[in-house]
Amino acid sequence: MDQVVQDALAKDRVIDITTIGRASGEPRRLEMWFHNLDGDIYITGTPGKRDWYANMVANPAFTFHVKVSATADLPATARPITEEAERRAVLARILANLDRPGELETWMTESPLVAVTFSEV
């Protein structure tokens, strides 16, 4: 991964992702935020059911589209974070960064959360 993309992952927040529809098998692209915590990349969302998350659970391979300060389509794999201690640690940091720490318990039970691993390109 080149330095421009690494810098974008360090400072940007908005991306697109393309998942494969769990029922349709068709690609689904949408815009969302990502979170970089000391070099580890996470995707989450406000509390509620999310099709993108269900698609990632069914097919963890997806494309992470960097699009703000750089442009790159990065092959990636999602790992759903379901273990309570890991979820709490990650979500607490994300919510602190968003100045929403009081929402942790709701996010713990109702928000999707995945760790992103980039494939070698």
C-alpha cells in the first residue's frame, strides 16, 4: 500500500464499501465512516440492523474504497467483533472520539462492528 493511501487511512473518515448481497449475490456500494485506532481499521454504525453488516457476515470479502484525500480500491476482509470485552474496548474508543461516550451500552447491544484486514495488493 503506497504512502498516500496510508496517509488517507490515518486522517480521513469517509469511505465507500462494496459488499456482496447475501441474498442477491450482487455488489452493493454505500458511503460510510471508518475509524482508525492506532493503525487498526474498524467499521461500525449507529444502533440498528444494517444490510452491509449482514452482507459482511455472509461474505466477509469486500472492497474498501478510499475517496477523500486519495483514491484507491482496497480488497479487504471483515471480521465481525462479537466478543464482549473486545467490542467494549473498541466501541468505547470510537465513541470517545465521536464525543458520544454515554451511548456505549446501547452501541454494545445494537451496533454492528467489524475489524478490517486489507489483502495484499
